[in-house]
Amino acid sequence: MRTHEQTVQSQFDPRAQAYLSSAVHSAGPDLDRARELVAAQALPSDCRALDVGCGGGHLSFALAPHVGRMVALDPSAGMLAAVSQEAAAKGLSRIEVRQANAESLPFEAGTFQLVCTRYSTHHWTRLERALQEMTRVLAPGGHALIIDTLGHEDALVDTFLQSIELLRDPSHVRNRSRTEWRSLLRGAGLTELEHAHWPLRLEFASWIARMNTPADRGAVIRSLQEGAPREVAQALQIEADGSFAIQTGLFWLHKPG
């Protein structure tokens, strides 16, 4: 029986290219807003930034031109290899990769002026610990940026959402709702400066293919969708082919000086 960390490794190491080329991950209004927020800070040329759980590296690619140095960190060696190769192809020499887990960041306190993460936290088993680590390595007065898909505030809808997420990807832990996030971030000692959210439509066939979900699990997801109560089907905007919509949330945060 594998540990959760081993499950994450087995899920993502072979799928680095799929996430690198994913339209869901490579673009979006959240990525545009992240770029605007960081660019507006006019950070100094020696500023260091950390992208925790960088995945395919799209947040690192977007923000690297606005910082002195970007460290793209992830537990998956396959993902890091793809990020390193793509950064070189894009001429982004300011990006370096580092293999580590979010819950145990290998940096001294106050190392970074910007700490960020995108579409990763729903895989973390010890989210509170990871947020404490992100806050620890963030310099006083620095900024944090957290982007991820959101859980639903309604318990019934959220149960269906978490169920289909786990069936599709066994490394999934939980999407947190906006209310849950605000409590977690306050507990980590971070002050919210801005929150925004956008609808994210997930086209069923590519959503399943990206994670190479077995056909029997895909069939169970479709069965759950087809049997969902009306309020769930409406909230998740479930379509005839299984495509559906969730929310991407962005939190722009400050660590008091």
C-alpha cells in the first residue's frame, strides 16, 4: 500500500507534459491577475520569489519577468524536469527548480519577498503546516499569492464535487471553500488584501485524459453526475457530456512587517 506522497509521485511524474500543455493550466484570468498584482509591486531586481507546488510551471513563467529570482519547487522530479526545459526554451534564466514538499520548505526564515502557489494546495495533506511554512520563509512585509480551485459552500454540492475529484485523481485531498480559506489564512498570520474568483469550465474528456483516469472510474463519475440532485447539477453546471464548472479562487495576501 502506497503513501499519499508516493501516490502524488506516481500520478504526476509521467504527466508533466500533459500539464505543461494543458489549456486549463497555461492560461486564465487568474494568471492574468496574478501577473498584474506582482508587476504592480515594482519589486527590486534582487527580489526572490518561491512557487510552491509549481506543477507545470505556468505561474513561475508568468511571474519570473517581474522578480529577481524565481524558485519553482515541487515534489515531482518529472514536473521539475519539464519546467526546467520549458524555462530554457522560453529564455527565462531567472527560474531555478528545487525538489521538496510544501510541508517542509528547505529555506531559512524570511528568504523570499513573494511566495505563491497555483492549483496545488488541494493535493496537500497538511495544509495548515504548509501555510505556516510559506509564511515562515516569507519576509516581513512580503506578499503571498494563493490560487486554487474552490470547494463549494453548500455541503451537498461539495460532497459531489470532492467525490468526483477523488475518483478522477487519487492524489486529490480537498478543495477548500472561500470561507475555509479565509480561516486558514488568518491562522497562518496572513492579511488578505484581495480576493477574486472566476468560473472554470472543465471539459470532461480532456479533464479525464490529463490524469489518465481508468475507464471504470470515469464511468462512476458519469454515473454520479447523471444521478445528481437538481441543485447539484445546477451548481456544477453539469453538461450532457459530463463537462462541468467549478470556481478558481485567488487570494492576494500580506505578511505584516
